[in-house]
Amino acid sequence: MQLVLEKRAERSGTIALVSPLIAIGLTIATMVILFAILGKNPLLALHAYFIAPLTDGYSLQEIAVKATPLVMIAIGLSLCYLANAWNIGAEGQFLIGAVAGSWIAVRTQGTDAGAWVLPVMLVLAAAAGALYALIPAICKVKFGASEILTSLMLVYVADLFLDYLVRGPWRDPHGFNFPTTAEFDPVATVPLLIEGGRLHFGSILALLVVAAAAILLGRTIKGFEIRVVGAAPRAARFGGFKADRLIILTFAVSGALAGLAGIIEVAGPVGHLQPGISPGYGFTAIIVAFLGRLNPLGILIAGLFLALTFIGGEQAQITMKIPLDVTKVFQGILLFYVLACDSLILYRFKLVFPNRQVTSGAG
């Protein structure tokens, strides 16, 4: 008897819907084992991760703040992945957007600049993120280079460039030698939605991005083109769709959204540019995109769920002394199970009983 994977005659819609739930369930079961190995009460740990943050108003705001960059980046990545273009470097585009937008804030520091500062910061960040994403896209289209490798390597370039700026020419002279710029002026910060909290206008912008992506994919020819090129490249060629142009477009949009998320994070919750502005938003957004089935509404829900793990991880670290790195372990295991469960959409398990040959001999 053998257990084999057999290709389905057609894609399973039911499995496609429940696959993320199965992946979450398997991840939680795995984490229960991990908590037990660490000597922690699994039930208390799960409560700290997934229940406690939902019972406090401030934590709910923090979940929305964490979800904002995750959702914006994941929406852009979903457009790439639907078009079969693999942008893995959103983290670098996030950082470059933060740097480009912060340039205006640094240049206008203490000059009593007007309300034009923040809009220009947002535009510059989106443009820089788009241009940075075009590097692997053009290398893919013109030279056949792997966009996975080039986009990933550019993450480290962006990270080191940011580090150079805040330790060198942009370092605050009154910052006690810490690698950070001066605090941004009020005109260079994202407005708060709730006084005394950290929830900001960027969360509203993220919802608008979700709505725009839903309209694009569901009601426009360009959205149809993205789906066809990714799902059936040969049919797309017969239909006159240009895959190379779509790679350029989706990478540019993805980079622009990542860059926009970067400056919103810096000009919102952080308030200045410094190393470590991202706990890995660009990489976690990959999990968000796949967990949300590359669907804008699903990405919104998945973004809130992954943001919950960030806040829950901090809660568990404080209350139970669970290392914060366990959150990254959780996210990595979740991505593994999401991809594993996705294989069941096109394949199914089947028991195979080999034919037994019976031989007889003379007595």
C-alpha cells in the first residue's frame, strides 16, 4: 500500500477556500508543541498571542498600525504573483521609499515649510519604490535574469544605503551620536486618527488601496490581463497580451506601494529615519499575499491576522518571557503550511494497492 499525490482533473475550489484555515490550524498545532518544548503553558501562550491583544483598545490600534504596511505591500505583491512575476524584494523597495521620502523631511527640517511637504514625501517615496522595483523587472525582461535573485539582493543594498545615511550625512547632530535623523517636523508627519494613540491616516490609505485593487482585478481589462498572463501564458499571447510589459507594470506598481508603505511607517509611527524601521514587513507581506489567496479582501484579513502575531508576540515576550523570535518562527511555519496546503488544490492524496503476483510451484 502506498500513499501518493494524484493530479486532480480540475482545480478544487473548496480546497482553495479552506486551505488557509487548514494551514493556520496546522501552524497553531505546531506552535503548541514548540511552546511545550520551551517549557511554557501552550494555552496561556496562545491566549497571549491571539486573545489578549484583542481585549485592549490600544492593542487594537497597534494591530491596525502594523497591518497598514503589510496590506499595502501584499496588495502590490499579489499583482506580481498573479501575473507570474516574482517580486521577493519588497523589503528593499520599502526601505528605498522611506529614504526618498525622508529626504524632503530632512531638507525642510526647521524651515517652517508648508503643508506641501507630506504630499511630496508620499509621491517621492512611491516613485523611488517603483524605480527600484524596475531594476529586477528590466533585468528579467531584457537579459533573462532571475527576478527572484535580483530583487532579493537589492534588499541588502537598500538596507546598507539607509544605514550609511543615518550614520553619516543625515545623522542628527543633537542625537547623542545615535544613528537617526532629527525628529520630523509636524508638516512632515502622517496625521493621527485618534488623539493619544498611534492610529494614523495611513490605515485609511491602505483601505483605499484594497478597494482600488479589488476594482482593478474584478472590473477592468487590465485586471483580466494580469490574471490571464499568469494563469495561461500561451492563451495570453494569442490574445495579444504582452507578458514583458505586464512584468514591468506589476513590478512598478508593487514597488510604488512598498515605497509608499515605507514613508508612511517612517512619517507615522516612527517619526524619524533610523535603522531597523522594518521588522521584516516586506518578507512577511509575502505570507500575507498567499494566505489571502492573492485576493484584496483576503489580503486585508490576512494582514490583520499577521499583525496580530506581531502584537501578540510582544505581549507574550512581556508576560511569559517567550523570545520575540518565536513570532518569526510562527510566520515561517505558517508560510510552509500555506504552500504545502496549496498543493492540495491541484493534487489529492490517494492510496494505491500494488497488484500482487501469486506464484505457485510443484510440490
